[in-house]
Amino acid sequence: MIKAIAQIIICAIAFYQQAIAQIIVANKGMEGFSCVTRATGSIDSFEYTQICSLSSYFLCDTFIAIVDAFTFNPPNFYPSVPYSGNTCLMLSDVTNKLKGSVSTKIECSLKKNKQYKISYWASNVWNWVDTQTAKTFEIWGNLDTCNRIEKLWESEPIGIGWIQYKAFLLPKLQDYEYLNFRIGISSNSYDLLLDSLSDIYPFNGNDVTT
């Protein structure tokens, strides 16, 4: 009961006051159980045989992997270790059609016409045997776990190696309780690493938090 009341108070502060209160993104470290999605058949008829477990996240498109530094360390793959913790998320893009993506439920909904800030660490995977490709990263507002409604953010092209990025989310169509994370523009079928999502803060330009 006390926890529920506290959550209501945080949501009320975030919406009604000028001060900034955080909106929690669960499992911000991207910790999960290491696995790589496997598929058989042609490019048009994949049959997935393994599901990656990532606590507090929903797999919307299952072409993903949970990278573990101790079990997944190919010599031609950079970076091959998570930014923090034991695992990080790999989003894969197969011929720009089968996009791996995950979504999560946030504790307080993002309100229409209000701006929010979130930071994350990402890396465009470098594989020396393949041609490097450009990628962006997208954040969508979802109606439910996997029903995307509005693209709230698309990054600049993601660099090689772990880099921290900041996203500014401004819902224009409706409020959102779910966010979806996926590869955006990609010039070929390769991977993007994601780790260490921050809390989300209503943004007023002064970057003051309470």
C-alpha cells in the first residue's frame, strides 16, 4: 500500500509541478541470461528455437541476443563485452526486415506534449570480416507491450565502441506507459549493442532534478 501511494505521488509530481521527478525504467543495466537467437529455414520462414530472457522486458521481435562477456567473445567482434554488468542487449537487423526489438513498462506514463530525457549506452558492432554499416537507434511509444504507436526518438548514426547518448522524448499523439527499443535506419543486416538505460526525467531545459 505504501509503495503504491509513493508511486502515485511521484507521478503526480512529474506531471503537475515544474520540478523534475524521475520515472523509473526497470532493469536499466540490461541484465539477463546469455543466449543467441537461432533460426532455421529461408529468410521468409524463420522458426525461432530459443528465447533470450531479459527481466522486466518484453521481446517484440525475437532477432536479439543477450551478450555475455564470458561466453560470447568472438575475436573479430568489437566491442565483445558489455558496457557494465555481466550482459548487454544485442539488437539484430536482418535485411532491414526482421528487426529485433524489446519493450518495457514504465512506472509513470509519459504525458502528451511534455518532454522527457533518457540516456543510454550504445555501440555499432564492428566485425572486421564485413563492411561497416551505418545505424540509428529508435525509441517508440507503445500502446501495450509490443504495439508501436509513435516514434519518439531516432538517434544520430551510432559509433563503434561504447558511447553514451541522450534522447529527448516528446509524445505528440497520446500518453504512453510502454517504450519500445529497436534499430532504426540500417544500410545492411548487422547488430547494435544497448546497455545501461538511465531513469527518465521530465525535461525543462535546466536539468534540475528533485
